[in-house]
Amino acid sequence: MPTLTPQTNSGSREFVKQSSLYQEFLAEREEILKHKWIESERLGHDIGFERALLDWIRKHRDSWRAARRAQLATPTPLPEAKE
């Protein structure tokens, strides 16, 4: 079994950080945290991450994912070169 050196370990971390799956996780987590803040403010107390997570999944996840897929599928136009 190969031994992980600090150099190998940091390379693995960079690979994970750049993966599309990890980027998707971070974006979804950010939306859940926003939902937690909004709902906590509305109710006047901290609802906690788990309640926010379950509520967000039930109410918003499908539409958020569809919008995100559409956004990622649309190519970003390159700025026109100025002469």
C-alpha cells in the first residue's frame, strides 16, 4: 500500500477542490445556508442546519438544480476584442 506524503496529499486535495462534484456540493451548501439564514430571520430563532437542509431539499432543490444546469449549459460569451 503506497504511503501518502504531504505532497501527494495536497495534490489530492487540489484535485478534489477542482472537481465538478465538489463545486456542486459547495454551491448547494451555500444555498442551504442562505435558506437557513432567511428562515431563521423569519421565525425569529436559529432553525439549525438539519432543519434548513430538509426544508430546502423539499421546497427548492429540484428547481435550483434545474436552473443551475441551465446556467452551466449556457456558454458564457467571450468579450469582443478591441482594435
